Amino acid sequence: MTDKDFDLTRRSFIDGVLKATAAAGMAAAAPWAISAAGAEPVAGDRVRLGVIGTGDRGRTLIRNILKTHNCTVAAICDNFEPHLAEGRTLVSPATPAFADHRAMLDAGGLDAVVIATPLDVHAAHALDSFDAGLHVWCEKAMARTIADCSAMVKRSQDSRKVLQVGHQRMFNPTYLNALRRVKAGEIGAITQIRASWHRNTSWRRPVPPGGTDRQINWRLYRDVSAGLMTELATHQLQVGNWFLDAVPARVIGSGSICFWKDGRDVYDHVALVYEYAGGRKFVYTSLLNNARYGCEEQIQGSKGTIEPELGRIYQEVPPKVLALQRMREDVRRGHKRTVPIGGATWFPELPVTTPGDSLGWGEYDETMLQFEGFGEAVRSGKPLPGLLAQAYHASVASLLGEQAMDRGEAMTWPTDLVTA
């Protein structure tokens, strides 16, 4: 792709974001996307980012940062040398590389850090970065405990530094268009969202020479990660909160190590129900031994259903009139018609298979727009509006769901959260 092609694709992507957010109610529902896409990055020096963590996800983030118009990777850091070596291949040979994040912070020359490390050290890396006078972009989920999530929000506020968390669906034109159509009343009142993230994999990665299983497969260890809840469910809980315009009142759930009995101590199968005001529900399942239904959300209203992951919207189809009901209506109205002998009087209520309509697809990676928005937030010293609260509440919801499964009882929404 040439630079010209990139600019055209980028422009069409941003135009798609702006088009999706140009509707009544969207300024309140997605102010971060409007703010990030509403203006071209201003001329000047690029925002200097230090990336902590150059594993698979960290390298993906680096590739997206390098596409932006206003950010640059000014340093990289990883305490696992093979990952650090792979990170070096993506940046200039002159880019400083560190094995310890404190050494990177002490070296200076940065405006902000990007954290793509195991979940249990997110909070420590973020707090150290705030103390060094830097802004922070952190991968989701925010932290391993609700207390640490709250501490990150509080420290960012006290230090007057931006804290942005990676929830890319909030910048995706398809999701933004889906929300626009919800706000327009096209699917009626939402009473339930069903979401799933199903895979058929052990989620276990091979350990390279010099590494340990805990370094590479940290997602499978309870003290480091909540597994499916923090690494996958967080994305979709954010979508649920966003489309329901609320946080859950309570959650019940069940989790088990059902299939992969290989020494892991995080669940490989979870099923939860989050209850919202007015009796609305967010029903969530995730498992690691069947990929038939994959990753999806079904936003169900009285007039239709939206499946943003598939980019489709469906209108409700009137139910079929059963033969006996039709005969009763004919008698009441005095109508006559031929009555088939032995005809079906009951039809199975199978899923509706109408193709629906397209929501439109984004032509670009929304992670890039996240970083352009972050770059402008760092320059102005002002976070993208509303973004942190969405991420914070999604992380809290994921960890509360873990507690509900562990304790086997309903957990209510905490009343002592920081106002984000």
C-alpha cells in the first residue's frame, strides 16, 4: 500500500466514523469517537510513546501506532528477551530497548506509555508511569482486581494525566452505526443482549527456549488473569453497558474447568446473566471446546435484532398464524375457506433465517483511530470524553462476574467505585 492509498483508506474510515456518529443522541452515546475522528491531527512533533510489553498484542499495537499521523514509538520494553528481539524488528534500530520498565521511565524522552503486559502488572506499570509524569494507554482489561482498577483511575485524576484503555469496538463504524440505529428506535426497546465468545482451542501456546509456562501462558493462571472474563468477556460487557446505557445491578453465573483439564486454574467454560434496571438482561457464555457460534452479540429489541459483530440488522417477522387459530378467527368473522384435513396445527419456533440488512463495514483498523485520539488527548492534556468510564465499568463487570462464579451467589454492583 502506498502512502496515498493509506491516506485515502484512512480518510474513508474516519468519514465512516463521523457518518455513523452524526445523529441525534450520538454525541452523548459516543463522544470519544466524535472527538477522535472530528479533526485531523495537528502539525507538529509526534507524541513519543514507550511500549511496555512486546509480545503478540504489543507488536500488533506497535504496527498500529506506526500507521498514525501523530504518534511514534520512542522506546520499547519487555523482560523476555525473545519478545524484545521481535519488537526491535518493528522499530528503528536507534529506538532504545529496555528489559525493565523503570529503566525506560528513568531514561526520559517519552510523553506517554503503552501497556501490553500480563494483567496482574497493569496497575503497577500504570502507577509507575503516572508517577514519572507520563500519560498512559493500557490494554484491556484494566487490572486484576477492582481495587487496582479504581487506583488507576484515581491516580490518573490526581496526576492530571490521561488514562485510556483499549476497547476498539467503541471506534468501529459498524458498532457506531448499530448504536445510531438503536438510538433511532429501529429495533424498539432493548430487553436482552446475548453475547458469546466461543473457541475450540486449549488457549495454550508453545513455550519458546528460555521461557516459562507462566511467562507465555499467563492467561491460564488465576493469580495473573481471570481468563475468559478479563481477556474476552470484557470487550462484550463494554458493548452491553454501552447499548443498554447503564451498568448492571447484579450478576449471577457458573464457571468450570470443563474440558481442558491440563493444570490450568482459570475456567474454560463460563455462563453468566447480568441484570440491569427494568428487568433487562445481558446473557453471556464463553467456552474453549466448540467454535460453532464464535464471537457474537445479539442485541434484541421489540422490533428487531442487531448483530454488530456480523454487521447485520434484522426486523422482527410476524409469527405464523396456526391453523386452529385461523379457523377460530374465520368463524368469528363469518368467513369460509377450505380446511385441510390432517394439516399441521403447530409449527416449531425455529430461528428466523431472513438475511437482514447490512450495517456497513469499517474499511480500516479502529485501533489506529484509538491511538490518534490518544495522541491528541496527550497533546491537549484532556482525555477523550466518556472513554475511561466505559472501560472502567467493563473491567469491574468482568471481575464481578468472576466473583459471582467463584462464590456461587449473586454479586451486586459496587457502591464505592471512583467516578471516572
